[in-house]
Amino acid sequence: MQHEDFQLGFIFLADYGEALQGKVYAMGAGWNLLRFPQLPHPWQFNVSFALDVPWDRTNQRHPLGVHVEDPDGEVLGDPFRIEFEAGRPPGAIQGSDQRLPVALGIQTLFEKSGPHAVVVSVGETEVGRTRFYVVHMPVAAGNT
């Protein structure tokens, strides 16, 4: 089954987020840089996004995947995978996309400095990604 017609309405990283009643609420959102005094370093964060489901793909089950990649493109931790189904609410405009807001808590271990990415896919097709940077910044002697 093809999934190229799915689009991301938005994607961002946050300290915390949740999806409620068709909206995403977030705190500490919009960052793209993490500084750690040592690596490896465990970290928790949130990825929030909205998947726009085409009208002709509603009321069907689809596989959704989210994973984090390191600078070498290797997947960190266990990828998140579920099946979802977006319905058509009463009064929906014929042919309109249905937006599915998602907020996921992620916990991973960062081992390398450099560009990382959160990748969202439907089936085997990547529908979007956001890049962020991990920087190793040791604490200088006397600055503890």
C-alpha cells in the first residue's frame, strides 16, 4: 500500500507535550540543540506532530512509526510503532484531510555529538523528520 499522500502538518521537539481534543499543548517547545556535560547521556523529551490523513485514507488502519537517528543514521533505542485509524467527524467537508495530532514522550541514550533526527513514517514511507543537534560540552575545572 502506498503512503506518499500522507503529510505532516507540523513537527517539533519539546520538553513536554500532550495531544488533547485535536490540539497539541507543549512546554519548552521548539528547541533543536541539546548540550550535555558527558556522553553517553540518557535524556527524555517529547516529539509532537500532526499527521494529515487524506480523505480517501480515513476509516482505514495504517501503521505509524517514529524513531530517533544518530549522526550515522543508526536508530537509537526501540522505534515506536502503532496502527492508527482516522475517522471523518460529522460535518466534515467532503474531500478534506483529517488532522491527527500526536505527542510522544521519548527516552533515549545519546552517545555521539552531531546532528540527530526524529523520523515519522507511515508504513515504510518517511513522511517527515526534524533535525536537532547533540553537543558534548564538558564542564570546565572550577565551574562545577
